[in-house]
Amino acid sequence: MRLRLLVVLFFTVYCVNAQQDTMIFKTRTSVIVQADSIKPTVDLSQKVNKHSPHKATIYSAILPGLGQAYNKKYWKIPVIYGLTGVLTYFAIDNNKEYVVYKDAYKWRLDDNSATVDKFEGIYSDEDLRI
């Protein structure tokens, strides 16, 4: 079985000949050999400018968006900073509201009639606790 596989593999490799530089045209009387007319479009001697994912990651760790500038995806930089700004705004606003409601709840529990919160008559003690 192994010998058969080896023979089939040998003949397959021997018969497949796809990387030739010349083309052979057979006519009735003779064989014409013609050079390949397709020239390579890329000069392989020039250095290929590759982007390193590792370098882009390091740049993004230093300054968010710098990795996108390295990858020449400039349109993503305002998106990154815009989303960061929106998320920061909502986090700060929610924290301020939380502090206001927490203080109102503390003032209601201190049993001092002189402290009145701005939610008196709007929210019950149970609503402020939640």
C-alpha cells in the first residue's frame, strides 16, 4: 500500500509542471518554443512595507488611536475619541445624579427636621432607597 502511494505521489509530482518560463506549442511538423510574455508586475527586489500588529498594539497602548494612525486608518481616530468622550460624559453625569439621590436619602434618615432635600413630596423614602 505504501509503495503504491509512493509511486502515485512520484508520478503526480513529476507530471505536474506548472512553473515553467516557456510555453511549448506543437504543430504538425515542428515544436515552437516561445518565451513567456507575461512580465511580473511587482519588483521583488523592493522592500515591502509591512505593518506590524505588535507595533500597532504598542502604539495604541501608549496613546489610544495612535495604532490606527500607524495602520493609516485615520477615520477611526475621531470615532475612538468621540465614543470615549460620550462614555465619560455619561459616567460622570450618572455619578453626579447618584450622589444627589444618595444625599437626599441620607437627609431623610437623619431625623433632623431642618434638613430638607429637593425631592420632598416627589419621591418616597422607598423610592430614594432603590
